[in-house]
Amino acid sequence: DQQVKQNSPSLSVQEGRISILNCDYTNSMFDYFLWYKKYPAEGPTFLISISSIKDKNEDGRFTVFLNKSAKHLSLHIVPSQPGDSAVYFCAAAFTGNQFYFGTGTSLTVIP
Amino acid sequence: DGGITQSPKYLFRKEGQNVTLSCEQNLNHDAMYWYRQDPGQGLRLIYYSQIVNDFQKGDIAEGYSVSREKKESFPLTVTSAQKNPTAFYLCASSFSTSTDTQYFGPGTRLTVL
């Protein structure tokens, strides 16, 4: 049973535009969420996180939004750059427990 | 410099052989994890360890074994009992198993022939 879902396997965006990656979860006890970026044949690298006490966290071009009532989070990348092309995973956990990862969304930023 | 290392990057084994994947970290993290990635699937947790000499099964532990004799090291053995061992294996670590960010190694691609 997939507790964290990324329903869009791929996304293409023009350079300079906004990329929006979505993630849905089913367990209302999740209270900490992360986004990872992954290049082929490499380990994921941490991008940005948000705890359930906040609804937005921003770091440079990356912003994560959390909608607890909808059990939905999203990652916004503005402006998108070709180097952002990668697979993005969202992950969720509740305190003291393991992280659950989504299946990933492959982002392609077109120059 | 600090980080997590996994070796080798690519590994080939014959069916029926056990194989051990290495994971070392010098980040002074207490917790370490092993994940498996398959095409079209998210990262799935195999085993994790919160502290030396202690580890717990994750969602897909069958056919795998681990040890945690040192804080820095968390080797994973893929046994012949694992039915579909060909995959990309990722090791991660964090300060604790509470909601701490996990940092990943570069991964090992295991191919069983």
C-alpha cells in the first residue's frame, strides 16, 4: 500500500518557467516531509523539508507547500533551469518512524 | 571530507551467490538505512539501524541480512534467498531515526546473471 504517491511520472517545463511537482499522502500522522533530487545512477540529494507546523518553506528557487487538510504537498521551482532536470522524490514520516518515499517524478527542463 | 561511500558502484554476481554491499559514513550519524530502488517504484526500505549492534527490518527485508558492528559501517548482504536481487541499492544515514534528514550514498547497481 503506497502511503506516499507522486501521480505524475514525468513533467516537461520550459527554461525560466515554473515547475510544480506534486505529492499526495494517505497517513494523517505524517508530520515531516522532504524532497530529494536524484540524477541517474546516483544517490538522492536532499533538497528541502517542511514540518507539519508550517505550510510553506522556501529556499532560494525552491518552495515547498503543505496542505494538511488535503494531505498534499508540492514543490515549486522558479525559475526552472536545465540543471534541474532530474527525478524528484517526496518522502514523509511521523516522528520516530521510517520515511516513506513516493515513486518519483522525472522533470525535464527544456532550454 | 565527510560523506557516505558505497562500493563498488557496479557489481555482478552469478545467481545463487551471496553478495555483500559496503556502506561507510564519517558523518558521526547514529542511524543508517538500506533502500532498494526499482524502475517505476519509490525507494523501499530494506533494513535500518538506530545504533550499533541493533537493527530492524524494513518493508522488504526478506532475502537480505545486515550487521552494525561499528557506527561507521552498515554492510548489506544479498542472499541467494532474495528472488529478484537485481536492483539499485542505496545506503543512507541520519543523526537519528526521528525526523532527521537522511543523506544518501552514491548507490550500488547489483546485477545478478
